[in-house]
Amino acid sequence: MPKKNGAARQGANGGASAAKKDGSILGELKSVYEFMLQNNLESLELVEAGRRVRMARRKAPAPMPIPVPVAAAGAYAAPAAAAAAPAAVPGVPAVPPGGVTVKAGMMGIFYRAPSPSSPPYIKEGEKVSAGQIIGMIEAMKVFNEIKAEFDCTVVKALLENGKPVKLGQDIFLVRRD
């Protein structure tokens, strides 16, 4: 911890400070703080005329990233994007011509039905209209609906009910109508 005496502080301020003129302790503290900023000091201890002042600056903590749920809008991938993949992923069927994959818009737990005893929102071979709910992803105890962006027919469900899903992972294979 660096120690500075009154002479060092006066030298940085170019002589007598404005705080000395009006006798304000607050003004003196402000000038000491400005000295700390100018000299990039984290702490300073000043002993002068029987007074002892110790000042320390705290660095602002780095901001913590806050996870924000992302809507499932725009979670569709064109077949060209799937064809551009360098290698096929084992266990995931290739996208047929005219097919589109519906991708997860966030990570969480994927559900095909609103409750364990309910039927799934959609079944393979079923026609789906734009805006219809096709599944849900639970993230941080919040259930986020996945809606169809266009009219389509479900070719295959690629993920089982209640399984973890990653951001961008394929959930359904659909064909535009």
C-alpha cells in the first residue's frame, strides 16, 4: 500500500488545492481521490498535520451474464444449411429434399406434450398450421412454447419427450406445405 505525504499530494495538484482555500474536508477528499485516479492508485494513506486518511478504490465487479430465454422464432433451418454440414451425425436422419428441421431456440428440457398424461401436441404425419404449438422447452422453471412458423407436415420427431435439448439442436423434421 503506497504512502504519500502532503507534499506529494500538493505536487500533483500544482500547489495549494482549492480545498485548502475554502477549508472543506470534502473538497480535500475529492482532490485526493482525483490524485488517486490520475496516478492509477488503488489505495492511498495520507498522514498530515496529525490527521490520517486512508482511501481505497474498489474495482467494479465484472458483470455476470444473465441467461435470457430466446423465443423459438427463427428456429428453422433450411435444407441447404443441413446439406452444408461436413459429416452426418449418427442417429439423426438426413434431411430429405423439401424437408426442414425445427431447431431448439434455447437449452432446457424438451416436452412433446403439455403434461405426462396428455397426448403430444403433434404426431408424425400430422399437418400443422402456422402459429400452432408443436412442443415446449422448460428452462429455469419457465415453459417456453415452440410454435410452427409456417404450414407444414411433421415428418419425424427427432427428440423424445422429457429429454435435455441444447441450443440449436434438431427437434422435428418437417416438410413445408
